[in-house]
Amino acid sequence: MTKLRVGVIRASTISQVEHIPNLLALGDLFELVGVADPSATAREFVTATWGVPCHETPDRLMDQKLDAIVIGAPDPLHHELVIAALARGLHVFCEKPLCYSPDEIADIMAARDRASRVVQVGYMKRFDPSYRHALTVLPGTAETLRYVSVEVNDPDSWPFIAHSRTKFSNDVADALKNETVEKKRAQVERAFGKPLPKLAFHGYTAAYSSSLVHDVNAVHGLLDALGVPDGEPVGGQIFAGGAGGQGTVRLLGGQALWTMTHLTVPKLADYKERISLYFDDAILELEFPSPYLNHQPTRLTVKKSDGHTLSVSDIRPGYKEAFVEEMRGFWAAIVKGEPVVNLPEHAARDQKLLIGLTRKFLETLKE
């Protein structure tokens, strides 16, 4: 079996909790060659905990004769890191959001095509066993779809990673942190063609692009399975200082509506994420646990009626971990030529919708 030499850029939360241990566990598919991080504390921790060599810069890591790279770096660095990896002939797995601007994603697609390499975006929900099963048991059609609802309350990761082996520090040079902040500002400005007000900026980069983007991608997959084309953003709100984001999308010319809300509830150790599809005569619901609670099954429920008789099916397709399965999918796309599940094209579609919701919010500021 072909084993890929892979490196991880940044010992971030997602990398320490998921990518590094998962790549090591998949030792028949990957050889984790090293990790790059500007923090000396993070590098020392990774090597002491997992025995993985570390490097201060991505360039030094990519000098290690790799086949592929996994990018868990801050969002504003994704564009340059993906482009640099493709220029070296590496396959790339990059966390979401791939980029803030569809133009930057177009740059990546062009670089991918020139390099003839795989680029996969880290939307792990597409690999969730319950999500995958939901695509096969949708209880309605595009003609009977009426409403799609997304509701998320999230305290961020702290309650769900306390048991994990992690260590974070603030020993990154101020110049590098300031450079990342400036890149973020410039990229968002490129996405909108102008600077955004502070609230809109924070909401677009946080509630929308860092959080709701997962649900946007998941719903797009469900709508694709139904044959429902892209909808029209008709409303958007950013609230709670940017920790909350809401959006409304008209589907099928008004036959159906899609609403979504994400709110960070920072001091509540509870997580709830629900995607519901309502049809004329049925409801399908996916209720996701916190992403960091590995092997916790997503609850898939289908409700139908036969006259007055209501039937509720609680379906559990298995306990496979989505974060592990997405790495298996990355390997299979590279080695076996299997289809890439999460393409940059999908990321561009998701960001386009989030930009549309942000623009609707901006319109309310003018009223």
C-alpha cells in the first residue's frame, strides 16, 4: 500500500486535537514527516508528545521531500500556503475557509490545474456517516421541499478539548501576528471590493466564514442530492458583536426557504448543531455533536406520516470519525484517483453565498 509522506503546517487546535494524532493513527496510509509552527513552545510540545520533528517555517518543512501537506494555519495564510505547496508539486489538504475571496480560490484552482495535484478542503461533515446516509434517505424531492433550517449554539472548543493533549502559547513574534492581521484585512477587502465596517468584518470572518461555512457546505450537498439549484440570499444579520450570524436564502423561486443562525455562547459548556429539511409530508433532521468529540454519532432522524400515524426513524449508520475519514478520502484521491469530496469549487460556492449574506446585512446599515 502506498504510504504518503505528509507534513502539517501549524500546531493549531485542529492540528493538535485531530490532524496530528489522526495521521499518526493512519500509519498505513501516511508517514507524518514533520510539523511547522512559529511557536517554539508548540514545536517542543509536538515533538515531546508525539515524537514528530518540527520546523519553524513552512518552507523548511516543505524541504523534507513531502508528497502532501495538511494546512491548519490561520485563515489569512491559507491562500499563500496552498499556492506555495502546489508550486512545489505537493498535494494539499487545507482547513476551511479555504479563502475569504472567491478570486483567491480561483488562483488556487488555476495553480492546482497547472500542478495536476489534489486540493481538498477540510469540510469534515461530508464524511460523517450519518450525513452520508442522509443523502441516500432524503424523504422528499425538490418539488416537495419547503424549508431548510440551520441552528447552532457553540461555546467554541474549550469544553470539548480539555481532555485532549494540547498546549498553546503566545510566543509568536508580534511582527508575524501583525502581518497576519493585515493579510486578513486585505483579503476581506478584496472579497467585497471595499473595506467593511468593524461589525460586518468580524461577522463575515467569524460567525459566517469560520462557523456557518460548515453548515452552508453541508446544506449545499443535501440540496445537490435533491437537485435544488443555488438559492438567492435575501437577508442577513450579524449580531452579538459579530459572534452571531444569521442568513436567509430563497430557494426554488420562493417555493422553499433556507434560514441559518450561528451564535457563540462562550460561557455555556453546551453545543448544539441541527440541520433540518422540511418537506410536504416528512422531516429529515441531523443533530451534530461538537466536532471535537470523536466517534460521537450524529443523530439522523426521519419523520413521516401515514394518515394520523406518525413514524419516527432514528438511524445510526456507524461510529466512524469524520476527521479520520476525510484523511482516508484525501489519501484515496491522491493514490487511487478517487473523486475529491471537497473541491475548491465547492469552497468558492460557499464563500459566494456568505458574501451575499454579508452584503444583505450591509444594506440594513444604510436604512
